[in-house]
Amino acid sequence: MGKLEAYFNKLEKDNKKAFIVYVPFGFPTIELSKRIIKLLSTLKVDLIEIGLPFSDPLADGPIIEKATQIALREGATPEALFTSLKNLVPVLSVPVVILSYYNPIYVFGVRKFLKGCREIGVAGVMIVDLPVEEATLYIKEARKLDLDTVFFVTPTTEEKRAERIMEVSRGFVYYISVTGITGPKDLSPTKILANIRKLKRIRNIPICVGFGIHRKSQVKKILNGCEGIIVGSAIVNYIAKYSKDKNFFKKLPSYIRRFYV
């Protein structure tokens, strides 16, 4: 049993849902991103999703794309990720998942990247643009290292393909709430929950919803039918606006809590 599967089993026993936060590694600087990650683990955040920046983030809207560009200028490479997080991840109170695109992982070396994740204590990996049909090597190597493989389902994913995605996913499935890119959006919880019910008939694995979520009302409604919610762009936008404020680390917890308190 992988770390994420065990963790979601524990949440279920405690009658809890997962509140997940996405932050890009290296944004606004590598040192500040480390402090932000450490702070998140002290709040009621159940899982931290750390993004490894890529120069062409096709699934991301302008907020995360701009943060990615800044992080790359700050030197947010795979090598820097592993060096920076090796002493941080093991002391965090919540699991960490690394999210990226396939290009930087392929260039770094799939086996080498996954081994690095395992060595620093990461629970799972999410590769946004790696089709399940081309993920055989990635899945095989991740299984050897007991790393959970989180795949994505969208509103337009055909049923047969969804079956394959659900089959090879470990830990949880990431359900993308809308067609298009990340960023704050008006969502239809009714449609989202109807699609999740269909997926649950395929396999009863935890499903977490991301993309577009930026209000507490959205969090509450969507959590009625899934195991977790992911908030990214809204928090990245807050970091971009206020990270230079001298009281930033005092104010950030209040902003995070607005989503679940």
C-alpha cells in the first residue's frame, strides 16, 4: 500500500476530506517557497502538491504560468528541487506530491527522477501531460519504488479511457473540473459531482477535484461528492501579490483558512 492510499484510508476513518494546496517550487524564490511549504504543513492542509516548473505549462493559466517563469529564473531545476527538499519533506506532518510536465522529467531521466522523489520522502508523482497510453515505463518504475501514480480525468475523457486511467492510478485520481486551463472560474458543482459518480462506478478510488476553485462555497459544495479539493491559482496569486509584505507569513495562514473555516 502506497503512502497516499494509506493516508486517504486514515482520512476516511476520521470522517475527513482532503484540503490540498498547490504551490510552485522556487516561487517567488527557492528559499521563500521552502518557508511556504513548511508553513502549509502546520495549517489544516492535508496534502501539499509541489509543482516542478516547466517553461511551457500548457495546462496552466496566466497566474501559474507567470509564477513558473519566475521560478525558472530563480533556478528551480529538478536538481534544486531534490537538494532543497531533502531535509524538508521528511519533517513535514503531511504527504507531498510532486507535479510536473513530462519534458523536465524525461530530460532529467525518468528512473533518476523517481528515485530522487523516493529518496526525499515524496508520496506520489503527477505528470500533467503524460498520456496513460505512453506511461508504461513511468508506472513500472514508480511501482518498484512504491511511489503512487496520480493520473488525470477531464470532463471530456471517454469512458473506456477513464477506465484505464482509474486502473493505473494509485493514491487518488485528479479530476479536472473544467475543460481548459487553470485559474479562478465559475464552476458547476452539479455537473462535477455527476461526473464523479460515474467515475466511482468504474472504481472506488479517492477522487480529488482541481482547476478553477477559488471560493469557500465551491470547496464546500464539491467536497460533498469527492475525497479532496485542490486549490492552486488563488493561493499562488496571493503569494504573488503579498510575498514582499513584511507580515506575509503572518497573513498567509488567515488566507488559507478562509477556504475551510
